[in-house]
Amino acid sequence: MRNIIISDIHGSFYTMKKLLDKVNFNPELDKLICLGDMCDRGKNTKLVWEYFYNLQKNYSQHIVLLGNHEDMFNLAIKEARYIEQEEVRQDHYFRNSGLTTLQSFYPEATKENRRKYFKQFAQDYKALRVWLKNLPTRYEGKDYYFVHAGVDFSKGFWNQIHRDLVWMREPYLSSTEKYNKKIFHGHTPVLKEPYYDIRDNRINIDGGCVYGGKLNIVVINDEGEIDIKQSKILEEDIYENK
């Protein structure tokens, strides 16, 4: 079974599909591991979320992790539904392109009416909301660990806190510490060639697709060989007001 790894899609559904087709992804025979940040910035979050939701629903081997953008969405929708006088989480999410996600479901959504549409989403897409709420923060494979953002190397892999796994940059990115397995992660865009970063202790595959970089997809075959394919964001994924 091939392991196929992708991260930081940010609403770029057609760009993602182009890469999956390029590597001949077979949902029955391969294992697709998404490291989070499926939403925001690009304009097709709805298609990306529904793709991974249905993939896991139909095939149990695939892995989808929580990214910091899904984390922000979960907190914003919780606040919109249950805390009438607060907008702190919603403001934070919208400063990080949350409107692009809400408009992928409800084109008429705005900053001013967002609470209405967060509540509407909770009703219209209950199964999707629950799926997003329950996404795991880490995964251990045979040869690698997988997270969205990073880890605290002073702790064991299974003894991390939520925030580090989903949000951390430093001191993780500068560290030369290592576990018994290398870590795949995204979260921090690599905005110069080759648009990924392979080190002794970690592999960063966030190529900054929505910032003019590349979307990366990594294929690890049965012999453990790694192949990386890339694509610039396609026109049909670009959210013009991001």
C-alpha cells in the first residue's frame, strides 16, 4: 500500500485533484494522509472538506488531521452558536481568511451576517461539522510520524499538547532533536525552491500554494522510496478577494 501525503490545500480542490490524478491515486489500494489546513484562502473549501469526509466514510484506511485553520473554524462556529455576546473567535478566524470558507458554502455570507451562516452551517452540514470537530491531531505510521504543525521534542510523540501539534513553529523548526521516526508536517510555508524542506528530523511539505508557491503531494511506495509532485494553484481555485 502506497502512502500519499498532502497538506495545506487551503481550498484548492482542483489543484489537489490534479495532483491526485498525476500520481494515479487509488482510494481502494492507497492510503491518503492529509496533514490539515484543508480550508480558507482558496475558494473551494466546500469541495475539499466533502472530498475527505466522503473518502474516510467509504474507505477506513485514510487519515485526515486537524490543521490550525480547522481549529479556528471549530472555535468560531462554537462561539457563533453558543456565546451570543462574543465575537473574539470569529474575528480571529476572519482575519485568517475564514470568509472564503463560509462563502464556499453560502456565497451571500459577509462579515456582518456571519453568525447567521455559522449557525446555518451547523444545521445544514451536521455530519461534516461533527467530523471536523473530531479530527485527530497526530498519526503514527510504520516509518514516520505525522502532525500539522510541529512537536515539543522534550516530550514523547504521544505526550504533546494540542496547541503545539496544531500551531507550533519555533523552537520546533530550528531544533536538531529527533525521534526514532522522522516527522512529516506542514503549517509553515516554504516559499522558495524546492518548496519543501527535508531535514534529518522532519519533512515540511507546505509549499505555500496559495501564496504563489506550490502544492506538494508525496508518494511513498512499498520500498520506502519518496517521490514528490507539485503544482501551482489553478485558476479555478483562486479566491480573488483573499
